Amino acid sequence: MKNKLKIRRDDVVIVIAGKYRGRTGKVVRVIPETRRVVVEGIALQKRHVKAQGEQDGRIIEKERPLDVSNVALYDVDNKRRIKVAFQTLEDGTKVRVDRKTGARLDKAEG
């Protein structure tokens, strides 16, 4: 069974649970197999990287994945969380809509 998530790459989300609650960021990557999302600038982890060839060793920061249940879509203009519903258009395409306002969240896809 394929996991269908309501959050997609490049969506702006707000963290609703855990250590990073209240922070917002853009989704960098979605991992549907494990129901996780990677959010830009949230859940940073320091990694020590060994020197390779002429490149020096260094410490890098990378984002850890968060469970999809701990984030919600965020409306930047109205500063509120969005509950997502799916709606089928007349031509048969399925789009995401805001449950409260009915506004379409993404363009019609084929």
C-alpha cells in the first residue's frame, strides 16, 4: 500500500508537537515509506565529516526527519494552521483544498 501524504515538498509547515513546537519552515524532502518529512532549519544535527583527499574535515549541520503527524500545513498570510481535504474537479483531477475556506492549495495536476 502506498502512503499518501497531505504534505508535499516546498510546502510551508509548522511543527505542532515536540521540542521544535511552534517553528515554521519549508519542506525539503518527503519520505512516504516512513511517513516522515525533512523541514529546512528544524531538527538540526551536527555531523563530523572526515577529511577526504584535499578536502579538510569539518562539522556540518543537517536536518533530521520529523514524523508527518508532528507537522501541519501553515498559511503564512493568515498565520494559521491549515487542515487539508482533497477535492475532485470536473475534469477528474484531484487537488488539495483548505477545509475552512475552501481555497485551493495547489494547481490542478494531470
